[in-house]
Amino acid sequence: MTQRFGSVARLAQTLGEIGRTRFQLLLLELAEARERLVWIVILSAIGAFALGLALLFLSFLVVVLFWDTARVAACLGVVLGWVVLGVAVLFRAGRLVREARTPLTLTMEQVRTDFETLREALRGGP
């Protein structure tokens, strides 16, 4: 009976260690994802602002250059260019969202492996 209690205690201890390790992996993945997301947002905002200003002044330049000869065509060309760019960017963003990998993939794979190993051990397998 004491031997069986010792086995159960070791099993509980092992399960506790596995759970703690998996929880640490989960926390690590969440911290990495959060840090990456913060940097993506910051860099994207700075880049979008800088490019936005550059493109705004470029648009003004195009309209000013063609003001005397074809101001309406210049304005329409600038607007059409912006519409095409906006649609292309939105399609690309939608594709990125659809192709994004599931968060916490590594953690879920490891937990699944742990459960399979535990199931085999409880059945008396290798």
C-alpha cells in the first residue's frame, strides 16, 4: 500500500511539474506576443504617419504641376491612385488575417503531447 501511495505521489508531483512548465510556456508566449504587438503598433504608426505626409505632399505636387494644363485629370489621377492603393492594402490585410496562425500553437501542441503521453502511461504502455 505504501508503495502504491508513493507511486501516486510521484505521479501527482510529475503532473504538477508538467503543469507548471506548460503554464510558464504559456506566459512566455503571451509576453512575446504582447511585446511583438506593441512594437508592430508603434512602428506602424510612425511609418504610416511619415508615409502619409510624404504622399500628401506628393499629391499636392502632382496637382500643382498640372494645374495650368490638366487640373481635373491630375486630381482624378491622384484620387484614382489612392483608391487603388487603399483597395490593394485592404485586400492584403484581409489575407493576412485569414492566414494568421492560431495563437499559442506551441503551448497547445505541447499540452496535447503531454495528454497523449499521460494516457499511454495510464494504459500501461511504454
